[in-house]
Amino acid sequence: MLIGNSCISIDNLSTLIQNVPKLRHGLVKSDIFPQDRQNFSSCVKICSDGVINNLTNVPNSEGIILYLRLLRSIIIAYNDKETTPIHRLYHAWFPVFVSRWWYTWIANMRKVDLDDILYELSGIKNNRKNKKHQFFITNNAYYCIEINANQLMYLALLVTEKKLPPEAMNIYLFSSQTCEGMFRSARSISGTFSSVVNFTVQEFFNRAQKLSLLNKIKTESEFFSMNGTLVFPKHYKQGKKLKKHNIISNHNTLNVDIISSTILQAFNDATNLIHGFKIKNFLDEKKITNMKQLNSYIHNILTQRINIMDYSDLYEEKDETSDSEDELDIVCQFRK
């Protein structure tokens, strides 16, 4: 991948592992060359502060540092349980604005110029037939960044309007594993001698309310234990206590003004970060200088993608991955 005057390559991480002691970054070769593509633990290690700080001593590593910061913000926004709602919004929108600047730069650059920059930085002579999408993250990844950030903003606004409870901002619970665990717990409420494993939706809601009450009692007995209170026995796997601020979060500070200032701060930080890659000066010439112009440009691009008509046979099999990756070049042709 390519961003401005920097190349994003795994070679920088390989150099870090070879030249810097493991105690300083904690990486091994299997972390950057994983056999399992869904190895999330390796992704967390690669995005750690130790790796990012030590990469500053590796030559020509500015691009990979920006990319790792983008990934780290995504992890903090959607997976970290200790993130407050305001910081969750910030780290959700920071990668959005970085990706928008990055995408806008690639869309306005000529393919020949991108190939020349890549050859100058890495010595790789690119095939002229390849498309622009190879210089950017996959379309699926970019869509996820945009959709998740906008959905999180929507949830935050509903919380400020008191249409949703503050617990709706605990989005790390929005996963299939949590839902499956909830269903298993609801099914386990059945009596010992009961053979019924299925129940209606209303019965599930009733059991979910019982589980909610039990969890509330367990939490209060753990953090506000007093003489005479109920104490629930715990499984050894649940022996580790959660931090108190994870359970009792300060949602009272979530309002429209603070949300607006947080999004603006994320935009300013992303813009300042992009300044070091000689992208902003090029986009200034294209009259894309502020948040409104950037958002309007991305909105037009995404609208053109949606309006692209597909006249292919509905029953015809085709490679969806390759088609989606060519969307960037199709939109650029439409703009011309």
C-alpha cells in the first residue's frame, strides 16, 4: 500500500524483529506471517505501543506507523472494554478521517504517478495493468470503518435523547459470542428435570429479565458488599474482578456539544497526521481543504458507487471480490 511519500510494507516489522530485542516489542515472526488469518491476538500485539514506539527507529517506517495507529484506534473503539463513550467516539472517527484523506488522495492521483512513487520508495516495478485499489485498504475494510463509525454516532445521539439506555454504548457486547452466551444462560434456567430446550420469544424475554436481575445482584454484592447482603458463589474462571469504572461509567457527560467537539478533534488530529505525508498540499490544489469539502467528496464517491447499475444475469456466478476491488477505478472513470 502507498500513502503520500511513504510505503506501507510488512518489511518494516520484519526489520524490527531482526534488529530489536523481543523484550522491547514482544513480536515473533509468526505474528507477522500468520497461518491463521483470524489471529486477533497477533493483531493486538502488532498494534501495541511498544511496537509503534520502536518502529520510530526503523528507517522509512512512517507509513506502517500510521497504518498501525489506524488499526489501534479501531481496536480501542470497538473491542476495548475500558474505553469511555467519548473516547470510543474519538477512536471510531479518527480512522474514518484518515481513510477519507487517504482515499481522496489516491482517487485524484494518476495511476502512472502512483507507480513511479512506489518504484522510487521500494524499487518495485508495478504492472501497469494493475488497478489503483492495490494502494489502498480493501473496500470491505473501508466500508466497515465508515458504517461502524456512523452507527456508533447514531447510538450516541439516541443515548443523548434518552431513547436508549446508557448501556447501549457498551458496543463490545455487540457480538455473536455474547448473544450465544445469553441464550445458553437463558436455557440453563430450566429446571433440573426439565427436558425442554426451546421456548417462545416471550419466554426468552422473561428469562432475560431474570438474568439481568441476577447479574445486577452479583455486581452490587461484589463492589458494594455489606453485612447481610447476598453473596453468589463464583466459578474459578470468573474469579478475576472487573474494575469498578467498567461497571459504573460516567454517561452523564455525553451530549451533542461534547460529541461535536470530539469529532472535530478527531478530524484535526487526522489532518495533522496526514500533513507529514505530503497529501494535504496536493489536495489543497484540488480545493479539498476542510471537513465539509472532504465529506462532500466522499459522499459523492459513495453515491456514484451505489448508482452503478449491474446488468449481469442474476443467476450468473462471478467473482465478487474482484468486482468490489475494481470499484475505485470505476468511480475514477466516471469522474473523468
